[in-house]
Amino acid sequence: MALVNAERIAQALNLTEQRVHQLVKEGLPREGRGQYDPVKSMLFYIRYLQNALEKKAVPTLDGGFVGEREERIR
């Protein structure tokens, strides 16, 4: 499959480009500078969200997780 840029990945995953770059630091696969394989990226993001659900945590904008209790208190 053809490689795409961060803007296209962000659109596909309903994220901002900044969040895509944050996810790269957390392990989102990148084929080259600014080039992403859409299938690998989507698989990574699905696993990322599944892990968040298993932890019963909500992903935050800074890349961390907030537990369900802390989110309710907030």
C-alpha cells in the first residue's frame, strides 16, 4: 500500500497531526520521515485504544492515561 503523510493518518484516525506525532513517540510505526503505512498505523492505534480500555483509563492529550475514578472526580 502507498505511504501517506501525517495529515492523512490524522484524518483517518480522527486525530490532530500533533497527536499523531505524539503517538510516534509512543510507538506508532513510521516508514520514513513524515511517511506512514496506513494499515500499520491503524493496527497500532486499535491496539493502543484496546490497552487503554483494559486499563479502564482515558487517554489524555499529553499521551498519558487518566483512570476512571480520576476522570469522574475531575
